[in-house]
Amino acid sequence: MAPAALPRRDVPRRDVEARARLTEVAGRARPVTPAGERTIPLRGGLGTLVPGASLTRGTVVRVAGVRGGGAGVVAFELAAAVTALGEWAAAVDLDGSLGALAAAEAGVELERFAVVRRVPPARWASVVAALIEGTSLVLAEVPRGLGIVDARRLVARARERGTVLVAHETGTARWPGDAALTLCAEACTWEWAEGGGHLRGGRVHVRVDGRGAAARPRTGELARAV
């Protein structure tokens, strides 16, 4: 029996109630992953840019970029890598603007992609912590003013549970904590069919850097569907 999808509306008013509800559902969705499988393979353009063509479980990935530069496409491709393995990913959508169509076009299997919408900033850390308990990847839009203490707690929780936390910066919000990898969408260019008038697709220009093997920045492009 498939796990129930996480609630798509406002989180309950009380943090305790919200955490209990999210943890219950996330616990049913938690995949069984052999201890030796410490990485999540990446395909396509991200696979050529990220060292080892994989994400290490239990790490934080920061996704940033200029407005309209395609950062959302990058974040969705990370989630797609998890659902392709038959595992669950979840997203925290601050303002309800996350699009199912865009996620599907990036390869996310929606039946294994839970979304929690319009999470108040004061409850954001609690919601993300609960989702970390029950999924392989949490794509969380970062609220403005997030404190370093909450960020450090989430880094530790992700490491303990072996969950990839994708800190997606939008607008002026910034992730104040540690990140093993940073993917920055620097621009997006569009491709038109011969003769013009018909949009054929696009390319997201991405810069990758981080720690260890990722300390030397790499740049490349990802195909973007329309």
C-alpha cells in the first residue's frame, strides 16, 4: 500500500501537532537503504558536473542563482535522481508556487514526491526536520532570516539520518549553514526553432563547487524542457 502524501496546505498551528503528523507520514515513506549505498547517482548534465556523478547521503547541497536563472530546474533534477531509485523526496514550498509540471519535466516521479506548502518561517525548521526523518531527499526553500543554530541542527539531523538536504535559496534568502556542495544557476538561455516563433527548449548554465573533490569549480549546462 503506497504511503499517503504529505499535507499540501498550511501546517497545523501547533508545532508539536505539526511535527507528530509529519513524522508519522514520513515514517511510512522511509525507504530501506543498504548501509553500503552511501551515494545517489546523478544522470545527465549534473552527472558530468558533480564529482563522482553522485550525491553523498547525509550531506547538504546549496542551490542558488539569479532570478530566472534556472535554479528551480537544478533543484528538481536532484529530486529526480532520488525518485528514480524508487525512493521518496519531499519539498517545502514557502509560497505555494512550486509547480508539479516543472517537477515532472525535470524527471521527478510525482507519486514519490511529497510537498508541504506555505510553511510559516517560524515552523520551517521543525517541518524540515520531520521530513528528514522519513525521506531520502528534502528540497527546502530557505526562508529569510533563518538562524545559524537551526541550520546547524538540520545539518546534523541530515547527517544522522543519511538524508540529502537541498537548501534552495530564493530571492534574498540565504542558507547560513554548512554545505558540501553548491550548485549555482548563473543564467538560462533559450533555443528557438528555425525561423523563430516556436520555443524549442533552453539551457541552464550551472557552476558547481564545494569541498573535497568539488573544491575546483566546474561549469556546464543543463537542458531545460519547455
